[in-house]
Amino acid sequence: MKNWAKLNLSRGGDRVSFRVMPKLTPQVADAAPTEARLTDYDRAHLPIYMRLLDAADANAPWDEAARIVLGIDPTQEPDRAKRAYDSHLARARWMMDHGYRHLLQRR
């Protein structure tokens, strides 16, 4: 699997490893999914979710994370950038608290 990245997640004693194809230029929706299940969008955007969690843990400003991680310029599209940042970070947190279980079930 050339050019694929391996990600390892641990939460509450559970550990899962999976491979994803990293995207250098992310194509993100204006809002992340809100379903209570893992979606294809989630699977494709796991690296983005991880990067947003890292940025939040580092107390990076939201507009910087929107520009760098999501590829949305907050000076050009402030409402879209903020909406995308908030929804994708919320989804990333959902993935860490709940969504990872869906990954474990699909082994």
C-alpha cells in the first residue's frame, strides 16, 4: 500500500490500527457529518480529524487551523471557515469518544 499512512488510536484500553491515504490538499465539506454512525466521509477525513485534535490540544487559533488543516481561508470566507472548523472539530471529538468503536467493529 504505497503512500498510505498508518494511524493508531487508543481509547479506554481499546486499540485500533488502520491505513488511510493522506491528502495534501483536503477537500472538506462546509459541515462535517452528524450521524451517530461512522460514514465514508469520516473514513476519508480521519487524518484531518487527528490534525484538528492536535491543533486544539496545542491551543492553536481556530482561524489558523481552518487555513492550514481545512484549507479554507478565514479572511476570504470567515463564516464558512468557522462553521467548517467547529463542525469538523466536534466530529473529531465524537470520533475519539464514540466513532472509534465503529472502526473496531469493522475489523
